[in-house]
Amino acid sequence: MEQDSVWLGSLRQPVKMGMIGCAGVTFALFAFLVVNQFISDTALGMHEIIRPQGKPLAMLMLVSLALSLLLAGIFLSDTQGAIEGDRSGPFDILSIICARIAMMGVAFIVIVMFYEVVSRYVFTQPTMWANELSLWIASFVFLLAGLYAMQQRSHIRIYVIYDMMPRWMQRLSDCISVFLIWLFTFSLVWGGFNDAWVRMLRMETFGTAWDPPLPGTVKPAILIIIVLVAIQALSNLIADWNKVPEHRSPADEIDETEIENIRRTLEEKK
């Protein structure tokens, strides 16, 4: 509903309709490709899908899938989870969108592995691509999860000494932390850009039977996402600059929402 919108407002409904439309096209194309495997000798398989040159149907499948994921990420980012922190900066929106796409990536990994188990043990027809596709997706999930952790400030932080500092020293510590993150990012990009650029231009493949372009996509993604993490860290610093100092205790780690959900589940099973 529009009144529940976090940031899309009146655009929420058009984004939702676009997401449903693209998802419908993707599902229809996927169903056609699956059925075509049984009725045509020139059917497109997973090997051809990642090599769409000269194959309009494969290109359409990839484009519709990409648009579906993007619009779904935007639509799902317009809600706030019960345990999510408030969004305090404009860059947070991009991080949340990436997080929602990573969330869907986990579901895709489960679907791929389920397909492989059924194909292998029920029909005795194991695939050549399920394991590598799950690794491919998982690599992006891992990278985007780091960006989400930075936005939520849920990465490992030790507050024992930090909480005893005066506010000016806390700000200085935050500046040093962000500086070190940017220094690491600069070093990583400086040292890895040429290699990532070459791998991306030639879409270097994995060297297996399915031969997906894992090196040609994951290596550039590492550099791009680490830059996003650095920008998110700077955004956090700016957003937290004038915040009232917080004093934490072990009780802060208790998630009352999760405890209530567990209690409700146990009561329903009785």
C-alpha cells in the first residue's frame, strides 16, 4: 500500500507492476526453454544462455531476468524489516536495494541446488552447471552482504573502550576508521584494477564444461562493491556525526522481536 511506502511513494505501484510484468515474461521464457528441450534438437540450454550472442531468445531471457531482479530489489527496499535500523542517508537506499537482491540470490541458490538434487537422484541426469551457478550467485551474495552489513552497522565492532571516550574522541576514532577503509579500498583498486579490467574485457571463463565467466564478472564486482562499501562508510560517518553518544550493554544484543517470534512458534506447536 502506498501509505506504507518508505521512500518510493507514488512510484511504488508502477514499480510493483513493472516487477510483476518482467517476472511474468521471465517465467514464460523459462517455461518455453524447458519445454523446448524435449521437442527440439536446437533448444537453448544453460550453456547457451550465458553466451547469448546471436541468440535473441537467450538475450531476452537474460534482460528480463535482470530487470525482474532490479525492480524486485527496488520494490522490496521500500519496506523496513522489524530488526533493520533506520535509514539515515541517501546512499542507504542503494545499499538496501543491493541487500534485497542478495536476499533473492539466496533463494535462487536453494532453487538451483534443489533442481540438481531432483535431476541427479530422481531422473539420474545430473547437470554440469548447478554447482558452478550456485558458486557464482553465492559470490555476489557474499559481496553484497558486506555492503548491507556496513549500512546496518552490524559488522564486528568493539565498544568497551569506545564508550568510555568523550564525544570528540569518538568522532576522531570514526574518522580514523573511515580513513583506513578508504585506504584499503584505494590499495585494492590500485592493485587490482588492471587485472580486473583485462578479465572483464575478455570475459574470462572458469575453464570447466559449462565454462561460465566467473573470473570476468566476480573480479570487477569485488572492486566495484568495495568502493560502494567505502562510500557507505563515509555516509555513515556523516549521518552519525551529530548523533547523541550511545552507551551499550550486553542487554542491547537481545533481539526482543526474534524472542517473541520463537515464543509464538512454540505456542503454536503445543
